[in-house]
Amino acid sequence: MDNLISSLILSCSVTAILFYGWRILNWLWFTPRSIEKRLRQQGFRGNPYRFFYGDLRESSVTRREARSRAMVFSHDIVPRVIPSFHKAITNHGENCFVWFGPKPALLVMVPENISEILSKNYVFQKPRSPLTTLLARGLLSLERDEWAKHRRLINPAFHAEKLKHMVPAFHLSCGEMLSKWDEIVGSNEGCCEVDVWPYLQTMTSDVISRTAFGSSYEQARKISELQREQAKHIMEAHRSVHIPGYRFLPTRFNRRMKETKSEIESILLGMIKERLKAIEEETYNNDLLGVLLESNSKEHGNDGLGMSIEEVIEECKLFYFAGHETTASLLVWTMILLSKHGEWQDRARDEVLQVFGRAKPNFQELNHLKIVSMILHEALRLYPPVAVLARTHHEECRLGRVSIPAGVQLILPAILLHHDPKIWGHDATEFKPERFSEGVEKAVQGQIAYFPFGWGPRICIGQKFAMLEAKTTMAMILQHYSFQLSSSYSHAPHPIITLQPQYGAHLMLTKL
């Protein structure tokens, strides 16, 4: 009997080993090789598949080399920001693929194909990453009907009428930043070098804290610090091979990410409970969280399926990260560009003073800042906060004239389209805000070649919020300061999810 049981156990063990061994071998070798063959038959080129790592080792070396030192000041930043993709296109042409471990990814450079991918959001979906969920889920990662429900519930928080009431929070947060600059510059005879990057990060974080969470402002600032730390951890993890189940191992790195996630969620849960109580007592603030909870409450009241508390927490985490990192990126590159191109800084300041004088910018007249708008769009073109978008699909599909096997990632390199001479002309990497003098549609001539906030149904819900905040902030800065690059400034665009200055933004500020 014992021998029979032992034989059965041995037999089951061998069967399990063979079964899972075959699955692992299929995942690591046979499937990648089969997909590679099909891609090459359709004219795509790339490095041969290398077992397990794919292009990750080479990409790691390329990335370290590109970011090991600052570059000579130029807006031709693609080789530094996305060095692996730039190298792939240089070596293999635009119809190329790269390997993320055993998974291939196609670079999509044709505007018509990008339009199709971004418009068919029920077919081409966001790649699922267990790591990204540690930062925030919500609209960023939801799909299909669940995404549609959340989008509908969150929309009311970003209506123009709601945004108008957020401008005072922009004034207050920017005013606090300017007061700090006044203290530094005032003690140095009205001119001083300042690294403006950390101040802009703090300011945009404060804006989200005030506009999203109102009276819970101080608690909300802690979330910002934790989210920033989490983003760095996630970028580090994304640069290694994804091994299923590895994130559950109790490594120091994994433990810290989970601790950070738990701390953020604990703070948010307390804030949400306070706000729900305030809504019952009809004493809540008309901030983003209040509007979201009210919208969600109505959905529940209409026998609909609103969001759970856990889902609300995820959307709040997304408010934070998307709301302040992207705007801070836009503002810092705009200041750097205007520091280098003083004639445009003067033109923008003249416009601001003509429209507002020295008064605080008001909501109605911010739309009159045509030159400032042109400058912001050109900054987004040259230095998009998110340089690359990615999509995937779970069934074989056609894209243009080619058939894409299931599971192949599609890389939409916004920065490459934004810098493409075929679209923007021979001066594509030069700062020329006049490109947008007749609006975005005219500038791109109907092509999907400019999408700093995404495009299609999934275009960033906070786009108007971000542009309103950026206009208000730039107007107030221009009213109070002139600025130019410091001799200690090092030009080093560096993606930490959003595009950031690796060594800060050291500018010479002069009080007006």
C-alpha cells in the first residue's frame, strides 16, 4: 500500500513538473520564437530573441550610458530619454520591434495607426502591470465597462464650472512658492540662483492637496511625498525582467513598496470617512473628493453600481500622481525653455501684463493668453511629460496592413512623433511656439502627431485642469520674476514615469 501511494505521489510530481516545465519553456522560448518569425515575415526587424532577457541587458547598458552625464543644451533629447527605442530605430528602421524579456513590442510610428489604436480603446488596452497597481489603479489602468463607469462618475469633478472655483487654490499655492523665492532672492540683492524644480513639485502637490482634499490639506501633503517615493521604486522594478510572483517575495524592496502603499491608503481612508460624514451633515467642501463622493452617492441612490471605498481610494491616489507630476514637468520645462529663449519670455510677460497687469489672473481672462498657450503647447511637444504610451491586445488583430499576434505590446512613442521632421519640418527639434499660433489642429494638419495628454476616449480627464493651472502659474511667475539659465544648470531630461530634469533646474531669478 505504501509503495502504491509513493508511486502515485511520484507519478503526480513528475506529471506536474513536466506540465509546468513545458509551460515555462513555451513562455520563455517557443512562443517568442514563433511570434518573432511571424513579425519578420511581415517586414518587421529587430534583434534576434535572446533567452529570458531579450533586449533588457542591452537596454540597461544603453540607458546607463545615455544618462551617465548631462548633454549639451539641445532639444534633440530622444537619444537620452528613450535610448533603447532610438537605438532600435537607428539600427532597424521604423518598422521594428524590441524585446521586454520574452515579450516583443512593436514601435508604432504611423499617425493613422496611432489614431486607430487610441480610438479603439476596447480592443487596444493598457498593459497590465502588477507593479503599477502599487502606485494607483483607477482610470489609468481600468478597462472596458469598469473604466466607462469610473469615467462617468469622475467627469463632474472636471467640468468647467468646477474648475473655475479651483483658481483661488492655484493663486494660494503659487503665491506661497513666490514668497519663498522672494525670501531667497531678496537677501541676495534681488538676483539669485535657485533650483526651481523642487519648488514647482511642492507647489503642484499643494494645488492637488487643496483642490482635491480641501480642509485635509496637511494630511494630503504626506501622500504626495509617499507617491513620489513609490514612483521611483516602480521605475526601478520595471527595468528588470518581470518574473511572475516575484513581487510577493519578502525582499526589502517589496516590503517597502507594500508599506508605502498601505500608509497612503490608510491616510486616504481616514480622509474619505471624514468627508462622507461631512456630506451627511451637508458641511463638505466643494473640492474634487467632495464632488466625486457626491457623484458616487447619487449613482448608488439611483440603484446603480457606484464605486466602492477601495475604488475611491485608488482614484484619489491617481488624482495625486497624475495631477501634480505631469503639471510640474510641464512647468519646469517651460521655465527652462523661456530661460534659454528670452525673447519669448519677454513676449509672454508683455501679454500677461497687458491682460492682468499686476493683479491675480482670473478664470475668464486666462483664455486671452494666446502667447502663453502657444509656449505651453510647444513645451509639451518638445518635452512631453509622458514620453511613451503602451497598449496591448488579447486576441490577434489587424493594424493597417499587418496582422499583430495576440499579446504583442504596441509602443506609441509620443516624443518621436513630436520630434518627427516629416511632420514638423527640418526644425522639428527647435523651440518655435509660432507652430501653434492657429491652434493644435492646424499645427498637426489633422494628423495624430501631438498627444501629450493621450488621445481618443481615454484622453486625460485632467487635461483642462493641468492647462489652467499651468497658465495661472506661469502668469504669476512672469508678473514677479525674470529668469535665465544659471551657469551651473545641467541639461539632462530624465524619465521617472514623467519627464524630469535629472540634476534639477538651476535658474537665475531676478525680482521685477
